[in-house]
Amino acid sequence: MAELGKPSCDVVIIGGGFAGASTAYSLAVAGVTDVMIIERERTCGYHASGRNAAMCRQLTEDDRVTELTVRGAELLRHPPAGFSEVPLLSVTGSVLLADTDAEIAAIAGRAAQWDLPHQCLASGPLADRWPHMRGVAAAGGVHFPTDGVIAVHELLQGFLAGARARGVSVEVGCEVTGLLPDVDGRGVSVETTRGRVHARCVVNAAGAWVAGLGALAGSADVDYAPIHRHLHQTHAVEGLDRAAPFMWHIGAREFYVRPEGVGYLVSGCDETVVAPCDAVPADGAVSHLAEVLAASAPALADLSIARTWACLRTFAPDRRSVIGWDATVRWLFWVSGLGGHGATASAAIGESAAAKIIARVGKRLA
């Protein structure tokens, strides 16, 4: 492929998934357009951003993450003019399932704190409304009518197209091989398989590869864990209610299910720590799902699986998104550890990242 389009720019963003694309978009909207996204794959969003379950879940287990998902959902419901030709969110609702009445009350209490519309449901009324939850091993759940299903491809392309239209360059099929700081530590030369580009700052938005790039930059904050997880698509289901909310059992027996096409998309929420890789299904993935559903959602246990795929979700030790400057490498900014909520939170993540970058180096970017 050709050499990089230019020898220098203000900001290099490594990674073209939701973290990198939303940061580039927000920087460009704020007037910082001398930006380059470098993506190692030939297509942006090839890994986690393109293989997720596309569920807009606003209430998470952590309030700092929920602040991002609630703000991010606003863009999904009300995107800027011209951002996407199709709706970004199909509002189907969701139900967060829990094992005890106390847990249900706690979920509802946190929903009220965030002013999220919600309704508590016991297991009987839950199964009456959505028969595929008949026999579910839960006391009930909390229904969130404003959650839904995200058009993830259109969302990512909206960020990328909006960034490009404002002058951001996107280089695909380009792997970063080295980061060579300036003598004064105020900038860095980014070495790639397609040449070198000098930048005032680098944004590490490389998903499962963030730890390796952080180490390449000389950072000590590289304790990130890529987690391997399976998703499954069932064969056709007779009488499928395509408008039904997705169901997500939180806690020890975690699983989720939502209508997708003619069947269900379902995951047993398995977690295996792995090295960064192009995730592929592991042996025994379907049998593991069958065991989870037999114990937790027997009405789904006999569904046959048409397709299985795998993805990586990457977490910092506290499982919170990291959006900020490195503690010691002054030109390195992290947008990482998005875990399972990157699509929902993407707009807020990009806005937060752009604001922090501009706050420190805005005068030099002007």
C-alpha cells in the first residue's frame, strides 16, 4: 500500500474502532482537524466494534460508566443532522434480570437516580409478557423501555465519515511498529509499516492491543485484560416477537438474549483471559451455552444454533473506561478499556476524550 498521506499532524489516533473514531469525530467537530487515524486492519471496526451484540444498555453496574452510556444514548436517539441516513437506535427496551427482590429494588433505585424510565416486574408477569423467559431462574427484573438495539455499522461509519468530511485522514492496513519521543518529550514520531508520521500527541485507542502499544510508548499503566467471549445466532424461532426487549441476567449466572433476524442472538457471557488476537470460537462453546441456558433460561435451552462467533472485550483492572492522559508519558492519551459498553457510550467517550486533549494541548493545536 502507499506511504502515509502526510509526514506530520497534530494528533495520531491508533485504532479505528468506536474509541478512536468517536475521538476523531469529536476533535474535528471542535475544530481540531489535523488528525490521523491509523488502523492495522484493512477495515475499521473489524474486531470488538464490529462483533458486539449491538445492545444499547444505559444502566450499568458502575455509575462512572453509566454517566457515559446515558449521554451516549442521547446521540443514538438524536444524532446530528447528516450523521446517518438510517436510525441509529431501534427502541425495543431491555429487561435486567436479578435473583432477588432486593437486587431488583437496588437496580430500580439506581435507575431512579439517573432518571431512567423503568418498571419492576416479577418473574410471573415477565413470562406472561415475553414467553421465551418462562421458567427463567430469576426473581424478576427491571424493564427499561428506552433501551434498544444499535445500528453499529452505521454508528461507526457516521463517526468516520463525519471526521473525514472535516479533514481527518484515515489510514487502514497500517500497523504501528515504534513510538520515538522527541528529545524534549513534547511530541513523538510514529513508526508504521507504511512510513513515519510525527505527532504532537498519540491517542491509544487500540482495543485489545492497548497494553502492547502502551508498553511501546514507555508507559507503566499497561494492566489490561482482553476477555474472550462467544455470541450465538439461533435458527429460526416460530412465533418470534421481533420487537421484544433484550434480556440480560446480571450477576453470577450472567447471560443475555435478544431477537435477531428470524431467531435469537444469545450469549452465555463466558469470560476467558487471552492474548490479543483475531478471536475465533473455542471448542465446546455451544455446549457451554446449552448448560447455561438449561440452568437459567430453560425455554431457550433447546434452540439450535446456526452460527457462533467470538469477540474480545478489554478491561482495565477496575473495569472502568480509561479516558485520560498517561501518568508519565506526556504525549500519550488513553481511550481504552471500554469493555462491553463501547457502542452505547461511544459519543460520550469521544466528547470526553476530545475535551481533555484540547484542555491540555489546545493552544498548540490551534
